[in-house]
Amino acid sequence: MVYFDYVKPPTLEHLLEGLRQARFEGAVLAGGTDLHVKIRSGVVCPRVVFDINDLAPCRGIVEQGNHLRLGAAVRMSEIVASAAVRRKAPALAAAALQMSSRQIRNRATLGGNIVTASPAADAVPPLLAADATLVLLGADGTREVPLAEFLTGPGKTCLGKSEVLTEVVIPSQGPGCRSHFVKVGRRKAQAISIINLAGRIDIGQDGLVRDVGIALGAVAPTAMRARQAEKALIGRAPSAKNLAEAAALAAEECRPISDVRATGSGRRLLVEAWTLRLLHLLCETGGARSGGRNS
């Protein structure tokens, strides 16, 4: 039997003070789909568990100017149902829809999917591709950290012991930007990704790529941006040859391991094939503004 104190702080200030008093033995509870498992298995043994579900700054989906702000305790099911997310971050909506089962989506939170820092987390590639930033609150105040810098290794982040993730901020992607998400797993549903990937692309009126983001999951210690692949597309026409070159570069950049779900070499082949398919979907006229696929 595991014993701990359960606290529901009324404000963020009370939460920070509680974390300070817990002397690094506190845990933050939102959806609990990961934390409960770790507590029961003895992986973590918190002295105090702080429930943040009633903290308004950690809830809600708000359009603020050209940005989209999502509370860390927003449920995956809320993301799926949000018209604002489907309009401004369709790849994230698609990733949330493909995550596990309806029951899990009703509990799992965006912040939890990020902070657990699993290389295969489905919500992370769409956010990486969109250049999302995270709002972290601690005793010294608030700081914003790019998601790409927040993840430091499998299960590791730059989140301080007395800090808490409160919001995820997605910058405006522009009216002509398209985004898409792909999940490749052994089953059509409730499967940990063998690989997952997300992309966004903005093609100018001259037919050249103005901006692009390609993010890969489950193929490196953390989800990663395929920077060389992106660089190969900027300022060029999205021709079949150029897209194939970018897909090959993405496969070269990734650092997959072999595990129970796939071999490293198999994952690399999947990255090239699915990055190419993703890019073609993004470049199709009038398409790929939303959606995703589990194959």
C-alpha cells in the first residue's frame, strides 16, 4: 500500500508553496493516466500529490490574438472537440483523436503527455512542428521555453522540481499553412506508436515553400525536428524530386532504436516512406489542412 497526502490547491500560489514545502517530494496530478501507474508500481513515491484540475489557469482553450493557448490540464477529448484547435492546429486535434481509447482521452491531459517526455508521445510532434512554447511557473516567476528545448531525454525535461507546466502556446500558422499528423502502430487503435510524425507547410503564391516544419516521434531519445529535411525544402518548389530528397534526409537524421515494437532499421525505412507520404498530403491542392492516420 502506498500512502501520500492528497491536496487540491485553490490557486497556483498555493500549489507553488505546497511544492516548496514538500521539498521535492511532491507530484502534480492532472489526468493521472501515467502518475497512477508509476505510484502503484513504486517508480515514484510522492509524499504529497497536488491535484491541479480546478486551477483555472491550467484549464481552457483560448484564442489570444494570433496565438492559441491551451491549459496543461486540458483533456485530449477537449482538444478533439475544440473548433479552435481543429481550425488553428488540426494536426494536434488529429493526434489527440488517435490517442488510445475514448476513456483514456477523457482523462489524459496535454500537459501530462508532454511532461512524461515519452519519445513516442503522440501530442508532441504536432506541437514541435508548430514551434509551440511552454509556460512554466515557479517560485522565481514565469518563463517560456520552446518545446524543442524542454525535452532533454527519455522521461527527462528541463522542468524544475518546484516548477509546474501551466500552458502550451501555439503561434499563428498563417491562413495558407497546412498541417497533418500520422501515427504508425501495430493496431488501428490503442497502440503505442512505432513512429509518429507531423508536418506543416506554407507555400507562397510563387509556388515555393516559404516555411515548413517536420517533427518525428519514437525515432530518437526525444521527439525531434527533421531540420535538414526542412532546410532542403525552404525556397524550393514542392516537386516530387524535392519531396523525396527531404524524406530521405529525415530518415538520415533520425536515431531510432530497436525494441519490442520495431527494429531501428525498420523505423528508419518507415520514416522515409511516411515522411514522403506526409509531404505529398501537405502539398495536395485544397487538402491536408487537417486529419491523420493510423496504419
